[in-house]
Amino acid sequence: HKLKDEVHAMFTDSFESYMQHAYPYDELRPLSCSGKNVFGPKGYALTLIDSLDTLAILGDFTTFDAAIRRVIREITFDV
């Protein structure tokens, strides 16, 4: 269980850093603690979307639920 706990802690730290320093940008720039969009100036919060499956696999359903609600409420793929 030690390895599982370490992986969970590392993911949680990374996810929280993204949410604090880079959301709603696509990704976190770790050296500057700033966000960057990779698909145009608007961005799609790709790290948030990409993290959904990991949150579910890790069993962090509270954060998963909050993230899903945020995607539904704030992210659009309209061009």
C-alpha cells in the first residue's frame, strides 16, 4: 500500500498545483508556476479534463465530482 499512497500523494500535489496556479489554462508550467494554452489562445483546461480518469481510478470521488461539475459549468468546445 505504500507505493499506492505515494502515487496518490504525488498526483494530488500535481493536480492541486495545476488548479491553483494554471487553471483554466491547458497545462502548468512548473518552473514559473503559470499556465499555458496549447491549442489556441482560448484553451480548454486540458489538464483538468485529462485528470478525470485518474481521479476516478484513485477513488477520489469528491474531487472527481467537483471537477466534472466544473467542466460542465465552465468549459466549452465551441469554436
